[in-house]
Amino acid sequence: MRGNIKILLIADSIQLRSSTQKILTDSDCEVLIAESSSDAFLELKLSKPDLLFWGISMRNSNIYSAYLALQKDFGAHIPIIIITSLLNLNAPGKIENTLNENYITYPFSAKALLDKINNTLSKGEYAKLTVPTKNFKSRKLRSITSLKDLLYYFRTEAEEIDIVKNKPVYKEQKHANYVYLVESGLVKIHRMDEYGKQLITGLYKPKEFFGFYSFKEISSYPETATCLTTSKLLRISNSKFQELLSQSSNLSLELAQLLSDKLSQLKNHLLEMAYGSVLKKTSNTILQFAENIENKPHQSIKICRNDLANVAGISTESLIRSLSFLKKERLIDINGRDIKILNYHKLQLVR
């Protein structure tokens, strides 16, 4: 009898990867991940998995050609399962016929997936390899009782959307229909004052939720959300979010604490805008952006000067003068639009 089954999962969808990986790891499978067909070829050569699970849409390539390439190099030795719901670009019928019904329709249940894998591995040299399915016969979605659970729920159940740089996620005065999670990228929340000046009221990085506006009654967005970088977001409807909150008082308490912390941060920011020096506003804004870019505070910041000024609450001209001073003091380096922090500690001490 072989040990744990090794499965290579190819998927460019975060939602598909998360939900499928969870099912497989709960069944004691070893799961390898590849996000593209090129990554898959490399992983196949290095790891030699027992099964290839192909859940990739491959929007910019020819599915059938890629499939034939996989079959030519590895198909004679490694069985392949493919997802039919993604076969909508190139010759789907050819692939389905070639697979001899060895495909599965997404979304699928845990039991359906494991049954398909067991059926695929029940032939030839893989006949002794099986995945236990008993734990999933009456499995129910686990309770969502914490923000950690909510994060997992978003990654397995939420709708996934991709938004390019400088495009809005939602606009002010539109119906507040969704709650969002940033999976990758950076999102700014902003509004316009009566004079047409933009004020950025929040920045959201990966693993952070935003869009909490409609808890009991239907409401409109009081501000606009825009992607500062090309971003991948996950979202669920307000009705579903309200249902989750109603089922767990602990989740509601953790969310209330999260919102309270955000409110405290915003109050501190408003105090700084009112009483802080221009130099202090500039340095703190640089630090804030640095900490929000993929959790890598020492990498270069590539954000337009207007956005930096709008967060700091100062004019673009004042920001540029402050940046020049900080560069002269060797606290930062500037290369075109890129800003790199040279002395993180001293930048924090600017008054």
C-alpha cells in the first residue's frame, strides 16, 4: 500500500485553489500547487505526482494545445482530471472526448471530487491508491465564529474579481451590495469635498476587509473605492454577510473590535492632519504606504504624488518640497516616481 497520494493542482483561480486544496488536505493528500501550465510542467518533472488535477482557465492560451503537450510528456504515466466548466475557449469537445469522461464539473462537492479521484486511480498501477471519503458524506460547512473563519470563508466561497490599476471597485452613492476582501493589491477609500478636493480615508492591503456599510438596512456607499494597483478581490453579498453575523455573536464582537481599531486609527490620522507639521504628515504617509504594499515595508513605493498628498492632507507642491528635504537628509531615495526608505527608524522620528 502506498503512502499519501500526491496530487498536483493547477489553478489560476484563488477560489478554486483554496476550496479544492482544503478538500484534498482534509483527506490526507499531499497537494502541490501550480498557477500556470508552465509552472505545472516544472512541478511535474520535479515532484512526479500521482494525479494531475487541471482547473486552469488559461484565458490567454490554447487549452487544447496545452492539454496535448501535457499528455505527450506526462499523460501516459500520470492520469489527468479536468474541469469542464472552464472548457469554453478552444475545442472543448476534443478534450472531453480524449479524456473519455475523465472530467468533473465545477463547482463540485467534496464527495464528488474524491469519488472522481478514486475512480481515476482505480485502474492499472494506481489501483491501490484511494482517498477516504467517509468524512464528507454528511459534511456541513463549519461555523463561521471568528475573523479567521471569515477569511477562510471568503477564500472558498466568495466571488473573485480582478480590477486593474486606477479603476473603481464601487462608487459613492451606489447601492452598498457587497463586502470585500483584498486578496492581492492595494485599495484606497476616498471621497470628494465641496471644493472637488479628494481625501483618502483608508488604505486596504491583502487579508483586509472593507465595504462595511450596510448591516441591517439597505444603504448607499458614502465614499468611493479605487484600486491603487492591479488587484484581486473577493466579495460576498451583504445579505450573506448579515446571515453570517446573525449566526455568531463572537464573529460580531471581533468585527466590532476591528471597526473600533480602524476608527481609532482614523481619529489619530485626523489629529495629525490638523496639528502635525507638513514634514511629519509626509513621513507618516510614506511609512503608511510602505506598510500597506504587500507587507514589505522596505521595498520601493510606486504611488503617484497626488495620492500621497491626498492621504497626508496637504497640497502636492508641499509634498514635493517635503520629499526633497527628506531625500537631502538621506532618509529616503527618489528615482522617478519610486520612493525608497533608506532609514526607517529616523523617518519614524520626524517631527
